[in-house]
Amino acid sequence: MVYDPTRLKDYQIAELAERNLPGQAEWQERLGLQRDEVIPYGRICKLDFLKIMNRLKDRPNGKYINVTAITPTPLGEGKTTTTLGLVEGLGKRGFNAGAAIRQPSSGPTMNIKGTAAGGGNALAIPMTEFSLGLTGDINDIMNAHNLAMVALNARMQHERNYDDAQLAARGLKRLDIDPTAVELGWVIDFCAQGLRRIVMGIGGRMDGYMMTSRFDIAVSSELMAILAVATDLRDLRQRIGRIIVAYDKKGRPVTTSDLEVAGAMTAFMRNAVNPTLMSTVEYQPVLVHAGPFANIAIGQSSIIADRIALKLFDYSVTESGFGADIGFEKFWNVKCRLSGLIPNVSVITTSIRALKMHGGGPGVAAGRPLPAEYTKENLELVERGVANLQHHIAIVRKSGINPVVCINAFPTDTRAEIAMVRRYAEQAGARCALSEHWLKGGEGALELADAVIDACNEEVNFDFLYPPEMPLRQRVELIAREIYGAEGVTWTPEAAARAARLEADPAMAGFSTMMVKTHLSLTHDPDLKGVPRGWLLPVRDVLVYAGAGFLCPVTGAISLMPGTGSDPAYRRIDVDPDSGKVTGLF
């Protein structure tokens, strides 16, 4: 059934579609799963990936499709909607298709952006569960992460209060942690700007160790990045044990293993390692697993979810966060390298409104009405902005993957604007399809599905941007020039010195390069739209995620704790006291 998204809110569409939500037995039959491979959680379930992979290890993989986008407006251009709509369109063509998407954070859900469930007739259900914690993975990550901070602060207190003999009597060896070199903070899954900088341990000698600290949003935790790249529970445990919590007074790393807390952290995350199975409103399967930031971490759903999906589905669609300069670059050079999986197609989501913004249109802000330029035909703005789309097409083509441009249709788009985007996309070497999945579901995505099927039948000449032995600073220079379009890179003295030390450390030799950059521009400056020329990328720091195996060069002003806006979504969310149903989610 197709619903009317011009009349119904997303949560109302979800409520109607959920009346026929497939149950555990139906999913088992449809996906060919064994009873012990499905772990029930209320109306949804998790999949036991190890049992499934062991049973299906010899089954050929299906087609592997990535969904990315152009540089988005602050409103987003509908990657999740496109991902779900494409799966529905493939289903309408008679294929067994499914998606792998990220779990949303409560921070954006309760803030300006709202839930990341897609929208209209390309929506993930059950929407309330998806938006409000799902099967508890983020809560498990918060508990595991904050347990590491508990262990650190308690250890610092005990080492201050006891001498070496007293520590030895308690089975402890002095770690001599430098309180000015603590890498970790606390995490909470809200946009709580008031917790960006805190002082903890205020009180007496038994009230912890007094020091400055911070709260980051939960999905920025290294544990979330680890969940996205871990291959199994054993790999998860090993990676957790390598997390650097602080450094000692001689500059040596202090890890969760040194604090003897890694095992307990893994115990909190033992269930989080399995993906959650959900559905589109047209009852196509959707795997939800991991939810790392794209402009800070890897920005992908998990390798585990993709591996299962490729065994279960003829066509597996996975989403990368933000534009191709960030999410796709990390998918290409990090996720695919770690997983060994080679995609057939990358879908580049674009919208007429985003192209108008890149063409010089007025500023777009979440929570505010769109200026008139975005709701009326303006071919001049579209033509000037299409350079951003062509830049992203070039990024995908550089990988050897076949690009398909999806024009995510909005009611205000005109035929002339759509025709112009098609022409320029095809000139840049991409197939182009208009998709009305938001309005019409799978029927509206048939043109997109056909373009993807067609592209999947072509040869892929996949190759990475750089070899694994390339030093960090050379990688950053290459990414800046080839992906972002910069003239080069500048390093602060501190960042350059740290990069040199990391390059010389054999333990860091195999680490992935995870760029930290705004998603709102090809540059480090979110105000620079289109395809800027003649600029340099400034690197001010390099973060080390030793458990995930990431070295993260930091550019621009990126915060690990977003702020809550003046008109957040929580003002409209409530519970119907008669039915107990959540209302106001969008």
C-alpha cells in the first residue's frame, strides 16, 4: 500500500504500515533463516551473524551497492530515503533486496534533524523503536565507554592515595597516569553543549581524582567505530583492549587492557555485535547496525551487516554518511579495504535544492522555512551548482566503481530543472535517474532500480586511492588534492610533529586514515559551497583511535558534542496516554 506523505506525518505512515509488520516466523521463512539464527526483541529481532555466516560461508555474494550524496544542505538530501526507496524499487522488480543502514543517535532525533528513518513511503519501521534506542546497542556502547572512564578515574584516585606497597597488596601496579594527557572523556547520547567541558572529582580524597574532562556524544565513541569495523566478537574484544585511554608521565599509552577493564566493556557489548532486522514500509528487510559519525569517524553501517546482507540478498544496498568526499571516500579506502568487499555501484543522491544552494542560493538552515529560490524554478542557480555534483561523480569514478546519480524528487522540482541535471550528470559519465520514492515508494523508484541493475552488469575496475604503506602525511595530501580539490595541505607545528611521531611508530603502521572534516563543504570551511578553488586544507591535530586502528587528521572546527537548537524536535514528541503510542517523531 502507498500512503500519502503530503497528508500524513512520517510517524503516522509508520503506524499504519506497522499493522502488517512481518514477525519472526515470517522473516525466517522469507530469508531462509534457522530458528536459532534469529534473536527476538519485542516487535523486532537481531540476527546471530556468526551462525548465519558459518552456514552460508560458501554462498556467493549478491550485488553490492553503496549510496552516497553530493555535499548536502543542513537538511540532508535523503540518502536513507534513497537507500530504502531503491530497495523497494528492486523488490518491485522481483528481486530479493535488502538494506544496511546506521542506527540514529538520540542527539539528532531529539534536536533539529529528527530521526534518520527515511521518510514518506521510503521509511524504516517500526519507526518508534528505530528512533528511541532500538535494541540497546548505543546504550551498551555508553555503558562500556563510561566504564572505562570509571576505571581510569578510580585508578588515578587509588594511585594518589596509596603507595606502591599498598597498591601491590590490592593487586595493582602503578600506571603513573598523566592527568594532563587523558584522551578519553565521558559520553551521553544527547546534544548537550553544556557538558563539553567539565571539572570532575570535586570533593575529598575519596571523591575521585579531580581533573578537567568532557562529555562527547555517544556515537562519536571509539567503541562505535570499533563496532562498525569489527569482523566478529573475538576481533571486537581485541580492539577494545587496544583503546588508549590516557598516557603515562613518560608518554607511554595506557590502554583499557592496562586498566583491566576491556573484558567487562566487551561484556556490555556482547549483544551489540549482532545486527538488528527491521523493515521498509513495503516490507523489504533492513539491517541496522552501528552508527558512527561520518565527519569524525567512519560513517558507515557495519562490515558485519554488509557481510550478512550479501549472503541473504540478491542486491544489498549500504549507505555512507554525508557526501562522497567524506562518507564514500571512507567507504572506498577504509571499509572496503578492511572488509575485502568490492561494490558494483555507487548511487550519488542529489536534490535540486542542494544544487541551487551550491549555485549561490540563500543560506539553508534546519528548522527554518526554505527561501523562495528553492521552491520556484531557477535554472541559473541549478546550472551553477551542478559543478558540485560533477565533482562527486568524479570522486566515485576515480575508485573504478560505476556511478548512478539519483535525483531525489521534491514536489517543487520542475521538468526543466530535472532535465538540466540529467544532462550534466550524463556528461560527467554517470547514469542518471529521477526517483519519487518518498511520494510513491517502490513504484516511484523503478527508474532508479533499473539504472542500478543495468550498472551492476558492467565491469568494475576497483582500486584504492593509495597503497597501505603510504605515510600518513602523504595520504592526507593526496586526499586533499584528489578528493576535496585543495591546492595542498598546511599543518600546525603540533600536528606535523605528532604526525611524524605516528609515522615512525611501527604499532601504527597499518592504521587507516580517517579524515575529520565538515560535511557541509568540500573544504574545511562549512560556508564555502560549490567547488572552491585555490585553497589549502589546514590540519590542526591528529587523533589516535588505536582500538579501531584509525589515525584521524582534524581539519576545521569539529566538535564531538553537538549543541541543541532553539526549536528541537523533543518539543513535539509525546505519548498518547490512551494507546501508549509515541507521537511527533519525524
